[in-house]
Amino acid sequence: RLIAYATGESAIPFDMLRTKIIQQTRKNNWKRIALVSPESGSGKTTVTANLGFSFSRMRDRRTMIFDFDLRRMGLARILEHKTAHSMADVLERRVPFSEHGICHEGNVVFGLNRERVQNPSELLQSPVTMEVLDELEAMYQPDLMLFDTPPLMVSDDSQGFLQSVDCALLIAAAEHTPMDRIDVAERQLSELTNVLGIVLNQCRYTGGAHGYENEYY
């Protein structure tokens, strides 16, 4: 599922999404982006990981990617990486991010989870969490900060936190996420933050969608 690790035909959808994110965030002076889905199973974490690899090929840009879905270890599982700590340890100041973050290609850093957190909603809405993020932004000066956040309609984990980001990207799964769920999720998002856009994931019909022919690869 990690298809954006290197340049190629399979990476084009994520590279195009990457470029659109850069254009919109630069235009609106946005830096913190939450990736959300109406419910689980939409491939939100897979999209996040692939975007991370896509951004890593832009050597002049710094990107920080945080797994804020604290009830699970989604990014760590997809990346097949075992970590000694979780983002909760960083947010509660038990571990400095410099000892936790995993750097990729020198310009992308991942903050993963090792175990389930018992109080994710309270932690994500804590003023200390906001202070830690401000400190990380000041210290590392990233161009973008991406947050893999919990599904919107499963719990209230992301509700409070979404007010602390500049915008959100809604991930929906083709033939899985009903249109009414997408509509409700978009309305809820618009009340909490700016809606960057909607991504239709897991679509089987992509022929010609990218505007390129095979001879370009």
C-alpha cells in the first residue's frame, strides 16, 4: 500500500495531491493540516503515509507527520516500525520529540504510536498539547504539519483538536463511505476548521484520470 516511496506511475495520485496541498496552504498561509475520515476503513492512515513519502522527495521542504489517532497504532503498523514511545509521551512531556521522532530522507519526520492511550479525547484537547505543538513548530520550523486524526463520527477525539489546525482534508472511500456520511462530515468539519478538500480513496476506476500516457513514465 506504500506506493509513493519512489517516483513512478503509481505515485502520481499522491504527488498530485501533494502539489494541490502545497498550493492551497501557501495561498492561505496554512501550515497545520488534519487528515480525517467520516468513519474507519477509509484508508486515511495509508493516505497519510504515502503523502509523507511523496513530500520526502521534495528536498527543500520540511514536513512533520503525527499519528494523533491515539486509540491505535495505524502509522506504525503501515510503516512496520516499532517505536519505544508514543505521541502521548511527547504530548505529556514524558519524552522529548527529539528522542521519539523518526526522520526519513532528512526532511520528513514521523511521530508514531506504540500503544493505545486511555484518555485520547482529553489529551488531544489539552492546553499542554497545544503548547507542545507550538514548541515543536518553533523548534523545527516545518513547512507543513500533517495530523492523522481519529474518524470524525466514531468518537469525540478529534472534535476539540480540529479547532487547533488550519484546515482539514476529508478522506472518503469509494463504494464504502455513503454520500450522506460525507455530507455530514463535511458540514461538521466546516464548523470546526477550514475544509481543504475531499479525497476519494480506493477508487477502482482511474484510467486516464491523471492526464498522462504510459510513454511519460
